[in-house]
Amino acid sequence: MRRAQILLLMGAQMFLPALGRTQTGPLPDPPQVRAENHAVSLTLHAVNENGQDTFAFDGANVAPVIRASPGDVLRITYVNDLPPKSSETCAVNPCMNMTNLHFHGLAVSPNAPQDDVIGMLAKPGQILHYRVQIPRAHSPGLFWYHTHPHGESHRQVLDGMSGAIVIEGMERYAPQVRRLRERVMVVRGRSIEHDPNAAELRHEVEIPSKGCGGDAEAVEEIFTVNGVIRPRIDIAPKERQFWRIVNASPDRYLDLQLDGQTFEIVALDGMPLAYRGPDGPTRATDHLLLSPAGRLEAIVTGPPSGTLPALRTLCVDTGPDGDPNPGMVLADLTQPSSDRIGSESPPKQVHAVDKRPPLYKRLDLEQLKKTTPDFTVTFTKPAMLSRLKTLCSTSGAYIVAPGGMTAVAWGGLTSGVPRLRNSNVTGSGLAPGLCR
């Protein structure tokens, strides 16, 4: 029954542009695979459906959510059922239809049979056997898996070969999420560059005619949520839900906004905020920038009765050499009506509960300022400097000035995983000091 519902929703979505807004369906919940005896076991297939590569699981073309606890083992049999020859274009032609898996963000071994994206490659007809050991001390949070063959990963991920990974235990750092309805949302880019229905699709998600800078620009992609264009998310007024969102686009930014509401951020990029700052376990914001592969875990509150808000991405200006990132609607928030409450009741959620006390590792920013940078990054283009300032203001970047230079610990106190930690950044117009 569950498989039939997923297939019905995916099939109906193909006709959405022609049918109009009234046909929007609910946000589908991807199938979930959980551990038994501390092992998560599944078989995943790489297949080609209607000219696009995709994952197949349990008889349906949908990527499951993999749920594991610290200390568990992922046992994944990955079967390459792609055709011997590809009709698509790759970054390195010709496409060989090779594939593998990468477990993005997990602190696991890069050696086979774990997260090895160099030596583990499957040609069509071959099978890979993964045995990924999750460390007992691993942080809880949202991660994701996707293909990673050199020269072909961009095409495969753009086709939708990605899925979410949840490492259990977030209630250790945010006890309030334990009793909230959880929604896992995988936001993917969908190419419309050669789609005959491109104009209808742009209208469907309300992409404006002009880009961030006021000029018309070619729109190459739109976003889907769990494989669906502009689904409906039911949430009652004042109801609190726990949303876990991954930007699974290979090359597009999200600047997430919930009309009239705020995100109460619990974790960023698979790291609870409380891990680095137990005195501030959550942070409220009205919008948040997610780069490709970025993850947001936040509590949202249902809007007042009678309002029609949307979850949307704002326009992101990537400069004259960047890809278009127009604003668009991702999903509509609706209040469940009496006739839908029975037919679309929340699924039963059974999560493994980690009863260990939380561990904290405070980040000493003052000490970080005094250390010698590991490398230097020099920005020469004004657009790049402007972009860095935008990232600073929207993503919790921290710009400091040790020794008269300008260094960046990107996300240091918010996500706990600095991406440009301890590095020099120079450029005209970039003022030293703390940006938070």
C-alpha cells in the first residue's frame, strides 16, 4: 500500500503543470530503513527510467531515508543496473554509466568497503558491497548519500540519485524535538533546460521574469521536494514540527524562507548548535542560506488560521559568472481539513532514542583568533567579496582579524564544523572584525 501511494504521487506530479494548482498533492514521506541488531541492511539499485538515472528501492524508484544510531553499521548492496551505453552528456565524455556511493558528512573511514569514492566503482552489471561503521561518538543529525563517480556524479545527482541519512540522537541536544512530527525533505534540482513544459514549470513555482540583479536570465533548473514539484505540507495553526532539509542539488543554492514565520534552528550540516554552544541550543532566523549539500534542521510553527504561506527559496545572486539561482516556491503550507485528517494522518514515527547524556565541545573563538592561519585565500573580484559578505550575514560565518589579516571560521559557532577554519582571507572592501 505504501509503495502504491508513492508511485501514485509521483505519477500524478508528471501532469501537474497541465492540471493546475488545485491538483497539488501532499508532501510524500520517503520509505525509511532502520537498524536491526545495530545493522542497517538494504539493497539499492541504480536504474535508468525514462532517460534519467535514479535509485530504485523495494520495487519503486525512490531513495529511502537511512536511519542509524551511533555505533551501527550500514550494510548496503549497491547494484548497477544502468544500461551499458548512456544517452546523456557528462562532464567527461563519453558517459560510462559507472556509479558508486558517497556518504556525505559522515565521519567514517574513506577506505573500502566504507566511504571509498576512488577505488569502489561499479560498471553496468557490477555490484558494490558497502560496510560503513558509524562511530559510537558520532554526532546526531542529518546527512545524505549520493553517487560520486568522477565525471559523472553531477549528471547523476542532477537526475536525482541522492537520499537522506539520519543519525539518531538529536533529542540529546534538543529534547523538545522528541515528541514533534518529523519531516525529512530532500530538495533536488531538476533540469528544465530542454523540457518542452519549461514555461509552465517556471509559472508553477512562481519564478519571476527577472533575476536578482533586475535583468532577465535563463532559468535552467527548478527545485523538487522529495521528488515532487511544489507539494502541500499540512501543519495546523501553532503546531510545532521538526523539519530536516537537505539541499541535494549539485550546483544550486537555497535561501530558505517560510512566509511570515521563523526557523528555530536546532542543527546545521549535521551538527547540533548546542554541541559548540550549550548556552544557545537554538537560533531563530527568518531565512537561511544553504549551499549545495547544506542541511538545516529546525522547528517550525504552524501559521495562523486563514493564511496561505509558502516555503520558498529567495533569489541568490552568484555574480556574473555564477549559475542562475532565482527565487521560487518550494512548497505550500496548508491547514489540514477535516476530510483529510483521517486519510492523511501523520505516519507512526518510531525513532531510536539515545539516552546518553550530551557531550559538548565549546569553540573558543578568542583562542582561534590568536592562532596562525593554515592557508591564505585572496579575493580579487568585487562579486566574490559581496558574496562572502552575504554568506556571513545569512549563514553564521565569522570573520575575524588575527595579526592584522582577515581570517574566516565559516559556521564555527553555529554548525560546529568550520569550512574555512583558520584561514587568511584578503580583499579590498572586506573590513576586519567579527561578523555574526
